[in-house]
Amino acid sequence: MNTRTRFAPSPTGHVHIGNMRAAIFNWLYARHTGGKFLLRVEDTDIERSTPEAIKTLLEALDWLGLDIDEEPLYQTTRMEAHLAAAEQLLVAGHAYREDKGGLGQGECIIFKMPGIDMEFHDEIKGTLRKPAADMADFVIVRSNGTPVFHIANVLDDIEQGVTHVIRGDDHVENTFRHIALYQALGAPVPKFAHLPMIINAQGKPYSKRDGDAFIGDFQSKGFLGDTLFNYLALLGWSPGDDREIMTREEMIEAFDLSAVRSSPAQMDLRKLLWMNGEYIRAMKPEDFAALARKELSAAGIDPGLDAEAVFALMQPRTKLTADIVPAVTFFFTEDYEYDEKAVQKKLLKDGAFQTLEKIIEIFQGLENFATETIDKALHEFVEQSGLGFGVVMPPIRIAVSGQPSGPDLAPTLAILGKDTVLARIRRTIEQFG
């Protein structure tokens, strides 16, 4: 059997991580089995499924590297087929017409459940059963003549030749209905796999209230597409060992639906942030430099041609691409802002300006203003003065960068250069002293 999986979202303008995780699992399974990964846009909600919403969806797939193997199927183009299938079910006695609720608003077409106990094998949850008494007949065409989700979903899966339906476990109840529809339509029943829910620390469904929940949120915050793909792939699935950072190829090779846990998966934003930092640190220096230049350019900052030393210094410290601009701006402009809290806590305290005056004297005496000589001079001053690094270093850092923290101070000063460092320290003393 040639595997064919699909991602079938209803575009609304925001793409939730739960939906995108389902897309990732479908993509991984298709790639693992050498099959096809398909996209169906369930765009029947005309008010919400705008061109902009569909564009957002497609951009999210592209950002995560989820390439599709055939042209997307848009559900709005299939309404005639959905209605024709409903009529076929009526003729065959598998459906009937009824004024639902007796409100005189017109007749619906209602699918007649077979009236027998049902069971199916879920590729993740095992065998699931439901007694006939708990499965009521259900509407497949509304009184206004529009097909509902159930028949549209099943008909389109048949049309696309889907062999494996991998979706959230909120659809388990629907699956019993859908299997009955497949059987009534005389179509092969695909295999089903229901993914565990993504939850917060309290065990409740993860939502925007718990933090970033949409793909666009993570992208704008500075997460990499590869990071989010890796993290979401491991949210409910494990390769069977302790690996957490994995390449696409490694995930494709290891992925198996039988290794997907059936219990809910907890979202951990701290772990995601850690993972993003690991991905950034693993980037080739030239790739990080290109990324940094892009971020700076978008902020209207020209780093010039000789900025690689700055980027090399910042890459190991960077956890989010959105942090690059605020972290390195002071290297490229004299118009940087001072952190008010840092000024109050570390600069405007007894002895800070006297320390800076002494640092000026020390730095002026350095003929070779390089990382090693700067570091040695600072260590000697700390030892001789008895002040401690926690007293000496912060005022210098604030003076030259405006920031309370940053990369190692000695290489930072070396990159800025002796003249710039001395000028900035003098200006800081003049401004705040």
C-alpha cells in the first residue's frame, strides 16, 4: 500500500501549534513510509477562510519546511460531490430527510447509523469500541442545503486516496461516524491514528492564555522553523532513546506511529527556548552572520562589512533571533539607550565613577588593546583594589553598551576599540556623574 496522509486545516488567520503538530506527524509518517503528504484546505467557512488566512496557513507550512506532494485540494470546489453523495445515501436507505427540531426551517439530510456496536483499531490508542446505543444518527446536509463537516471530510479523503488519517484525539467520536460513512459509501476505510492533546502545566488544553500558541507568535519572537519542527515532533513521540536535537533525516528514519504516546503531551516553553539556542549555536558562522545582518537591516542598522567578530561573539549567547538587534546595536551606533534599572543599581552607587576614572587610566596605558591584555589588566585591577568583579565590571559594561549584561566584557571592549571605549566611559561619567 502506498501511504497517503493529509493535513486538513480550516484556515482562520491563525495556525495553532496543535494543528501544525498534526501536520508534522502526517509529514513524518509519509516520508518514513515513502508515501505522499497532501494538503486539503477546508475553506467552507467563507467569513473566516479569507485569502489572507489561507496565505498565513501556506506560509506557516513553508516556514516549517512541510512540503506537499500534490496540488492542495480546496473543499469549496467539492460541494457538488458532497451533495451528490448525500443523495446516493438517501437512495440506498442509509440516510433520510427530516425537519430537524420541527422548527419549519426546512429538511436536513440525516445519516442513519447502522445500529450495531462498533470498534476500530487506532494506531496509537489501540482498539476502541462504542456500543450502538451511544451512537445517534447525525446531520450530513443542513436545511440550507450545505454539507456538514462529516460527509465533506470523508468524501474528500476518499477523493484524495488517503490511507492514514492522523489527527487530534478530539476527533475520536467523529471517527465512529466516519467509518460508518465509508462503509455506507462502499469505500475502503483508512487507518486512523489519534494524537494526544497538548496541555499546559495544569493539565488543561494548551491555549493562548498559557503563552504563545500560534505559529506566527513563535516566528515573530525569533524561533527558528527547524527548532519548532523538532520540538513539536517530540511532543508526544519519542525515537526510543534520549535524543532531543534531531535532523529531519533522523526524525524521518525513526518515526513510527506505534511510538506515539496516547497520554497528553505538556508544552514546555523553557525547553523550547533552550532548544532554539542549541539550534542557533549549531549554525554555521556565515549563516548566523547572514541572519544577524538581515535582522539588523530590518531594524534600519547597517553593521558594515567588518562585523563578523561581533556576530561570532554573540552567536553562542543568542537564544532568539529577535534578541540579536537589542543585543548588538551598541556595537554599531553611539545612539544606544541606557538601561534605567542598571544605571540606578550599578552606576549611581558610591565609588562607581571613581572606578571608571581608574579604568580610563588603566586602558590609556595599554598599547595593545586586545582581549588578552584587557582581561589581564581588569583582573590585576580587581585583585589590587579588592573591589571584586561584581563591583568593577558592571559600570564598565553599562558605560560602553548601556546594558546590564552581555557577552564577555574583554572581547566586547576589544571589538569596540580603545578610542571608542574611552570616549564612551568619559561620556557616561559626564552624563551621570
